[in-house]
Amino acid sequence: MARYTDSVCRLCRREGVKLFLKGDRCFKEKCAVDRRAYVPGQHGQSRRPRKASDYQLQLREKQKIKRTYGLLERQFRTLFQKAAKRPGVSGHNLMAMLEGRLDNVVYRMGFSKSRAQARQLICHGHVRVNDRKVDIASAQVRPGDVIGVKEKARSNPYVVEAMESVLGRGLPEWLQVDPAAFTGKVLQLPVREQIEQDVNEQLVVELYSR
């Protein structure tokens, strides 16, 4: 399966905001966005700012959301098409489905420091959903699902460190976590007001509606 293998810090610099793709590093002085606050590339520093067109604003917002959740274009477009078919606001449905991905839920619960690390845990079979192994990172969770880390992986230093750092990141109100048992429960699917992503999903709807 295709995947992005270049430096993820370049993605944050291109969007001009922190996408928090490298866990705790994004909160430290080593963060590339803080050290080099200009777009990547040979001529990044010499580029003059120009007024962005409507299309450019829509494209950049789509890229920002897509890169935040670690999706490629085909995956993202497929997810948007499913969201558009659901009743309600398409943009809100899209954000709810992105938040409902298993890799995002594992990250939100604090079992990993980043979504990429969460995907690795899932693909290696270290995550259980309702006491069953699920190795598909894009699987959608449902209200009442219990997410847990396999007992063998609970001593993994990356998992332990992630559980300690989640206190500073905060836990969404639609999730419940028992740190001692390395388990969490999905209380409900999130509504837009509960998703603290600084994005304008309506621009994505406009882009795909062209």
C-alpha cells in the first residue's frame, strides 16, 4: 500500500501550522515549524507572500486535514464521499468519521504519541476492540466499543510514555479511559463542537463540489 515516507515536519512547514505528527517533539524547541517558519524547498525563504485564490484556500485546507489524520488522497476522497451520503452536514460528518477512525481513537486515548504510532500498534496486532484483535487502522469505532492494549504491549516504553503525556494533551469528552487497565471506552461519536481541530471543513466540501 502506498504511504508517505518523507519527513513529516515538511508537511507542517508547508501548511504553516503544527499538525502534531511527531508527538512530544511538536511541543519542544526542536519543532521544525518554530525553527524554520517558512515553506520547505530551495526557494522557501525567498518566496513573496501573494494573495491566495479561493481554490488555493480550499486546497490548503484539504491538505491540512488530510495530513493531520495521515490519509492519502484516494482514502480521503472515499471517506468524503461516504460522509456526503450521510444525513446532516457533509463537513461535520467528515470530521466525525475522521475522529472515529481506530488509529485516531487510540491516539486520543493516549495509547500512542501520534497517529502514525497508533497505526503501527494496530497493524502489529497490539490493539483490541471488544476483546477482539483488530489490525485495520481505518476501522470505524461505535458507541460502547471498548478499546484496549494487549497485555504484552503494555510494558512497551513508547506506550508507557504516551500514557504519561496524554495528561498534558487532554482527553476528549466523548472518550473514557482507565490508565491502570490500559483500556478506554467510546461514550459516543463526537459532534463538531467536541472536535478541537482548527480547520474549516466547509472549504473541503466546496473543493469537492467544484
